[in-house]
Amino acid sequence: MNVTVAMATPRSNLLLVTIDTLRADHVGCYGYKPIQTPNMDRLASDGVRFQNVVSQVPLTLPSHCTIMTGAYPVFHGVRDNVGYRLSQSKITLATILRNQGYRTAAFVGAYVLNAKFGLSQGFDHYDDKIEGPSHSGPAVNLNQVERPAGEVISRALAWLNAQTRTPFFIWIHLYDPHDPYQPPAPFGEQYKARPYDGEIAYADRELGRFLESLRKAGHYDNTLVVLTSDHGESFGEHKEWTHGYFIYDTTILVPLIIKPVQKGMAGRVVADEQVSLVDVVPTILQLLDTPRPVDLQGRGMLGLLLGKQRDWPKLAYCETFYPAQFGWSPLMAVRRADAKFIQAPRSELYDLGDDPGEQIDLVQRRSYLANALKARLSQFETTYGDRNAARTASLQLRARELENLVALGYVGTAGGTGSGTRVSPGAADPKDKLAVFEMISAGSQDVAAGRYAQALPVLQKVVQIEPGMILARSMLGRCYFELQQSEPARKAFQEILEQQPQNLDAEFHVAACDFRLKNWAAAEAGLKRVLERDANFASAYLYLGFLYQARGNTSSALAAFQRVLELEPENEDAHAKTGFLLASSGRVKEAVPHFQKVILLNPADGEAHFNLAVAYSKLNLEDLARQELAEACRLDKKYCRQAH
């Protein structure tokens, strides 16, 4: 095979596609026969397919941070989906290419990659808007936190078609293979017994739309295309379902296909060398002939692409700090093509040649190899770590932000401090806590969906088993709070404060419970303490508004609700209260847009329709008033008597 080794010019385009939760062994070109993935398969035939690819973290946000920075988690500091944000000090691929004159755009499929988590840096356009129904009620629906591949691709195509110059860098993230698996027609029927495969086939079809558009526009040949995934998926292997909790191969092996602009590499398979997602950015920069920043920790794979490199490192690193969210030990591993060592309170060693399913633990029988790999593992943090990473990547989450992530299946604490690396030496082995993990996961899903009564007994049992687990106690308190059981809710959050005096979410909920219990002086003092620590805590302003309204202080209540709307323009409660107070003060015309907004956010709110009807009547807009009154009556019979 003749290979053209000259590099691409800096004017070559780049398309990076990450398909979430995609196991390599469920793609056609990787030998999986029961699925149709013609577009990924064609990319592989046009480029190079890597057979053994290791994800550094089986979780979406930290894995994408590794993909985008070419750095290990110990350096970029993002160890989990919850409680972390990529620091502005960590340079990303988008920043590098924008500085080289590229137009940069990203289109992501789920809230877990929202711009607030740091990956938007370097992008001229970062499309993370999810057009699901927006409301500020307690429950979160999946269509508020993720969007299908078709919508992501359509938005990416609209951006591409509007461009008048190149080069461009487009990142497309498709979330569909993530659970729950609900492929649209015709894939739902075609893959009825294998809905995960149906989601992959659907994502492949939508990817094909974008690739075909590139071809028709004449961009395909001059576009470097890189397709990979952030992590795999487990279907009961090692009793794990989905991903994130363990680091067995089911969740850390991913596909990687690179279609270069350079000629002569089509159809090549890199089968022997094991590579990692940390190597993606250095390879892209090699292929685009772009200078490499000093912070990159992965290795460029150009030699492998050309079939010339024989000195590739044998070890790959991976980790999960997800168990640390529950107070248990994180897991770290080094993997060779023939063996894997997992460091845990009870460490594990597997012979991947004889035992690819990682069923036979050899850590006792082959202690020499286990100790040698353990020593190599200990070198990773020393070699690649950043002592400031945990601090700079820390992010506190509001309860609503946390529940958005919980709706996607990611459990964590609202007061996440990025402290996953500081786990006590006696922390439990995740293998011993799998049943508790399943309970807390089920309870958290019920909380996110608003099924508080259903979640309550589950979380009560978890707290009995794990009395020190802040996460479980926090969700238990939230259940009591939403069920209007203020006394036990206050007790739960107060117990959190006794363990974590700086937990802002717990301090807010104690104050909110004080308000509901009419301990108004304590409530006001508590809410003000929250705002002293965080002047942008919208829920604290909301409850101050409730408090001032209850005391008859209309002007202060209005100011508080209007501050909420500055911070959260879509907050339904704040619009409703603002509209009511404005109307009650004779400022009816000003109240109307707020009632209209409540209805836009929640069309089934009968009270909002009724209040809008009253406002229209006072403004002599009788036809509109009758329409709104009729709708209020339809939604709630108590308003019907007002219609006569």
C-alpha cells in the first residue's frame, strides 16, 4: 500500500463525533452482525479503525474532558459528572484550533455536557439548548435534559450550511445509546428485542445525514473525521447495569475510527496496539499539522495510522470516582492488552487473553504481576497529576441542576465540592456495596421524576444502612420537603449540617422549612446567610419573597421575586408571584406578561389562566378574559362558578 505521508494543510476541516455509551462490540465494522451501522462502517472503510481503545473514565463529562484536552483526569481534575467543571486553565482542542483560525461549533445531546460544566471554552457556537417543556416544578422529564440525534444533527447542519468560509471544527455529541433505550420508528420495531442496538442504528442513520451533506457540499474529502465514544455499557456483567460504577472492559472499551484527509490509509486496522482516548487530541493535531501545547499528555498516533510505529506504550489508565459520591472507595486500573490490574480495597487482576470477561481474579495467584502493575499505577498520579486540579475543577450544584443529572442516571450531592480524591483510607469496596448502590440509584430516579412517596421508604432504608451517607440523607430530606412534611425534612437537612457545616443546599432547606413552619425570624436569618455566601442562590431569593409577602411587605417581596427572574428567567413560581403582587398593587398591565409566561411554562396551570382572565377583565379586554376563564374552568372546576 502506498501511503502519502505529507500532512494536511492547516485549512483542512475537522469533524469530531462522540456517540455516548457506545460499545465497540455493538458496531458492524467491529464484527457485530445483528446491527446495521452503514455510515460508521463506511467511515471505517474510508479511514483507520482501532481495535483496542480504552476510555479513561466510564462517565460522560470526565471522559469528554479527557477527549477534549488530551490530558488524564488527574491533570484536568474532572473525576465525575457531578460536582465538577473543567477549569478555564485547561486548554481544549477547540481553543487550539480557534487560535489557528478555525470556526468552531459544538452540538451536544444532553445536559451533562451543558456549557456550565466547562467544555464550551474555545467554541464560537456551543449548542446545548434542549427544547423540551420548560417549567420549574419539582419533577424533571428526560426530554428536558436530553435531545434525540435527529435534532442535534439538524442543528449542526443549519450551522454548517450558514458558513461561508473554512476551515471549521464541528463537534457532534449524540446521546441516544444512553439508557433508557427508546429508539424511534422504525428502529424501535426493527430492534424490539435489542433496543440498545436500535438506538445505535438510529444514531448511525442521523450521522449519515451529516456525512452526506459534507459530501454534497464538497467538504468530505478535505475533512478529518474522528468518531469515538466516551465509554461503553454493561448489561449485567459483574452485576452492573449501565456504566460508571465499575471499570471492567464492558464500560471502558470504545470504538475509534479516524478518516484522515491524507490518502493511502483507507481500510487500515490497528489491531495489536492498545490506545486511549487521551491520545485523540494529539493525533488530531498531528494530522492537521498544528503545534502541540505543552499540557497534552496523550501520544500522537500518526505512526500507528501509517503502520510504521512499533514502540507504542503497553499500559492504559482508567478510573472511576463515582463510588466516592457515596463515601466508598474509587477504583483505578492499568490495562495491558493481555492483563488488567484494578486497585480497590480488594484489588483484582485479570488475564485478558484467557479470561476476556474478567471473571477469574488472579491477584493472589499472580502476585508478582499484580504488584508490578500496582507500582506502575502509582506512577500515574505522580507523573501526570496537577496538585491544584481538584480545587480548580470543583463546582457546587443547585438542587435543580443536580436533579437534571439524576434524571440522566447520574447520582451525586448538590453541594458537590470536587472532593472525590479525598476518600478515607477505610472506605468500602464498591463490590461490597452494589445492593445499596442499586437502592440509592432507584430512589434518586424516583426523586427526579417527582415520585417522592415511592422514593421515601427506599431512602429511609438506605439511611439506616449507611447513616453517614450525605447523598441519601439529602434526597430523603428532599422527599419530606416536597411531600410538605417540614418537620422531618428540617431534621434531615439539619443532620447534614452537623456533618457538613458548609453545605449550602442543606442550609437553604433548613431555612425554607423554618418558613413553612412559620419560624419566620429563623427563616429570614437562614436565607440571608445563604445569600451572604452565594449572592446568586435563586431559591433563597424565592423564599425571601414568600416570607416578605406573608408579612405584607409587598415592595420587598417584589424585589426578591424580580431578583429570582434575573437569575432564572424561566422560574414559574417567581412569575406567578410577581404577576399576583403587581396586579394586587394596581399594576395590572405589568402583571399580564408574567401570567402569560406562567401559562407558556405550564399550560395546565388553572390558577394562572384565572389570574390572567381577571387581569384582562380589568383592562377591558373582555373577549380575552372570557377565553382564559373558560380555560381555567376546564382545568379546574372551582373556577367555573366565576364564569357565570
